[in-house]
Amino acid sequence: MSTTIRQVWLTVRPVTGQQRFLWWCGTLLLASGALHAVVAVVDGGPWWGAVSWRKPVVFGMSFGILAWSAVWVMRQLPARRWGWIPAGLLGGGAVVEVALITIQRWRGKASHFNYETGLDAAVWSVMSKVIILVALAVAALLVWSVVQFRGGPAGRIAVVVGLLAIEISGYIGYDMAALGEAAAEANGHAPSTIVFGAAGSAKLAHALGMHGLQVLGLLAIGLGLRPTAARTQVWLMLLAVTGYVSVFAAVTATAYAGRAWTSPSVPLALVAVAGGLALLVAYAAVGARLLPGTWVIAHRRAEVTP
């Protein structure tokens, strides 16, 4: 196990200034999320709502993981001075976004769609603009990965699909923001939650898109630890991508249909279940190869094969 952990660290550790910047931004955000999780437990109160400790916890963890994932992506791209642009926008933008959300919670104010005072409105205005910069950084990494990716083919597929999913998630977030703005304008205060239609889970669809890079990236890292034939790696990654995209598409379609994620239509439920099973099969296949006994047997077979 310790050997595997060391191999993973060698695969994802930052090696350039740009990567170290992203890594420290991610570490700061993850630490903030963990700290505020403790605060949430001690302080009590509702987990959901426009003003809750959930926001600094979830946003800190989510953006922190994104920053760390961007390090892994940039490890497989050529070093360029202009790489500071996407690295700076993503890392710096994430820190500013989470910092403003956290400040608002400590003030006892809603961070999103809040126009109660001039300060609240200014905070929300900055947040809505900073997130656009983060989206532009992700788009830059996506184009860069398509053009100059230097990792294996399975890793390229994971990165491209994962970054594209984040952009789609951003579009869903844009629709959520439009609904939130309309609700705030109509009611005079920030909405406690946002749904599409009657009960569509906008947050779940948004979250699934945000974290596709981690779902597929972990699989790509696992494939790199005990490499099989390149064709096998690609097929396993394509299986995982098919599974992830199926689940993401089914949940998103269910949300936009105004239905709760627990009560999708039968066809969408079947798509989601099939996608989940495909993803589990891909992970099981890679996980089996990472088991110590499995690796020893494979290694010995390789030694005796002429």
C-alpha cells in the first residue's frame, strides 16, 4: 500500500512553479473546507439553506480538489510561461471565490444572489465575475490538452472529457444563477435552494459535471501504476467515460425535466444504472490490477514469458 501511495504521489506531485501554485491553492482550500466542517459540527444549525456552513465546506473542498486535479493535468502538458495565465486564474480565482463565500457565512449573510446591502451586492458581483475567470482557465486547459497533451491516450481521454464536463457544469451553473437572480428579484432575498422546474436537482447535476475530471482522472492514474497494453487502457477508459457520461446525462436530463433525481423516468433510470455499472466495472478491473497479489502474479508471468 505504501508503495502504491508513493507512486501516486510521484504521478501527481507539482514539479513547476505553476503547478506548485495550484497545489498550494488547493491545499489552502481543502484545509479551509475541513476546518469549517469542524465549525459546522460545533456550531450546529441547518446544513442546507442560503446561510449555512455547508457553503464554505463544500465550495472549499470542491475548488481545492479542482486545483489539485489541475496540477495533474499540467504535469502532462509542456511547460510554457503563459501557463501562468490558466494556473493563476484557476488557483487565484478559486481562492477569492471561496474566501468571499466564507466571509459572508461568518457575517451571517447569504453569499449568493444577495442584494440586501451595498456590501452584499458588491460581494456577489465580484463572485459572479471571478467564476467566469475560473471557467476561462478551464477552457484554456481543455484546448491546451487537446493540442499538446503528452500523457498516454487513456489519460488524454480522461482529461478532455473531464474538463469538458466542467464546462458543461458551468453552463448548468449559469442556468442556476439565472433562476437565483429571478427569485431574488421577485422575493427580495436570496433563495434557500434552486431547483429546475418542480423538483429538478440542479445542484446534483452541477456537482456531477464539476467532478468528472476526478472520477476519470483517478482511473487514468490507476492505469498508469500497473500499465497494461495501450489498447486495453483505452478500452477501459472508454468504458468508464461511457458510464460517467451516461450517469451525468441522465441526472442532468432528469433535473431539466423538473423531476427529483430519485424519481427519473424509466428510460433515464436505465441509462443511469447501466452507466453506473459500466463505471464500476472499469474501476474494478483497474483496482484488481493494483492488488499486491495480482501484481506479483502478473510480474512473474512477465518474467517467464519468452
